[in-house]
Amino acid sequence: MGKRSTRALALPLVLLLSAAFAMLSCELPVSGSALSDGDREETKALGAAGANLTTIFCTASLPPECFFFEFDIVGAKKTARALLPLSGESYIKDGKLKYKVETYRLESFGYDPSTGAMFGQTAVRGGVSYSFQGSYDPVQGFFGYLTRVQGARSATGMLGGVSVALGKEVSYYVGEATYLFQTPTPQTLLFGAAVDSRTGAVYGTWCESGQGWPYSIHGSVGGAADEAAIHITAQAFPGFLPLPMSAEGECLYKNPSKMDVSGSFNITYDGQLLRSVLTAAKEI
């Protein structure tokens, strides 16, 4: 969990719900690689129009919890994965981002290209299952609702993500912010970003929630990458904040494998410059 910010944003829940599908006004680039004939047919069925899509990588929140969630949209044996902290609420351990992966078989999955509606339901694993529903566009990404059922308890929140074709050209990083300022309550801010090594493009999503928050805030990640660093920008999706917000920063690769990155970024909101650091790791 990031260290605390100077203020907690108390937004009406109705404002957040009205913004649930605002992501579709924010274009996010999609990368591609070669597909098998069978996958090409399935990609066409997904309305991908030639884009090679395999997995949607999301930042998700079941307030006040934030975590990483992903699900396959191409392939005969689709699964969904939740990437969770090893212990406690923070992904950062010994200066590195670490997580455990819980894999779930997708029992059902559907997509209507005429409307963009997409849904899925996982099998139960260890007494836990997930379901998601939302709106998907091959270029703009996915935004919708996520529900976790654990025994007699259930929780529902929001998630947003981008499509990534698995291959040597594209990597996906997950990261957590550590605020260098104080907040009234503990807050968590997570980033997920794809990096295209051919073009240098960076694209993804972020989400934030906090202790006592009945809501979450979501936004997009952009930027560019080179051999030394990932340069990021971020903004909130329309409707999630009452005032404009932006962020920019730089994360340096910590090893030749580019498995770990860390750096600093600044958030600008309501006339304030809020300094933070980011710790991330390459998932794929």
C-alpha cells in the first residue's frame, strides 16, 4: 500500500457509477503478433478487425482493495488470473514488487461485437470465484464491473484494462505507488502498463481506493519507453474526479533483464504537486 496522500477524495458514488464506461472515450493502442488459423477465426469473432488480442490486463478494485486482474479473450482454454500481494495489503516487499497468482478456469465467456458487451464467469477455486461484465472495444480497451464471491460473501467493484497480444515484442508491467505525502486514510494506487518494444509505446490503466472508501478512482496510463527507462503519463477517466488530474514520471530498469523497474512521478491535482515513487515488475 502506498504511503499516504494529503487528502482523501470523497466523491458521490453516483458520480462514479455514471463514469463506469467513460473509458471508451479514451483511445488506447493495441499491439499484435502472429496468430494461428484457429485463433484468427476467434479473433474475428471478437470483432478485432485484424488486431491480435489474447488477454485483457486490468487494474481492479473491490473497495477498499485494489489488485491486478486479467482474463483471456483468445484461445481454446481461457483462464482468468488474480495477482494478489504475498501478504498484507502491499505488493512491495524488500524493495521489489512481488505477488502470487491465483488462476481460475473461465466457465463462460461472451462478447457481442455489435454492442461491445463482454462478460465472463470463472469456476470456483478454493471457495472463490469471479465474474465480470462491461464494454469492450479492440482499440479502446475494456471497462466494467467485477464481482468476487467467497462463500456467503460477495463484493463488487470496477476494473479497466487493455488488450495485449502475448509475444516477444510486448511486455506488461504491474506497479504500486508509494506516496511521499500524508493522507487522512491509507490508500492504494496501482498501475498496469504494456510496453511495445517495437514502437516504444506505453499504454495501460491505473486504479486507486482507500480505507473507508466505498468507491474507487480509475484512469489511463500512456507514455514511451527506451532502452533505459519507461516514461509514463497518467490521467483520470472522465467523470471520476471533480477537477483535472495528471501525472508524469520516469521508471529506470534495475537489471539487464528489465524485470524490475523503479522511479519517481509527480501527481498534479487541484493546484498541488504530489510527489510519489513507483515500484514495478515485469509480468510478461
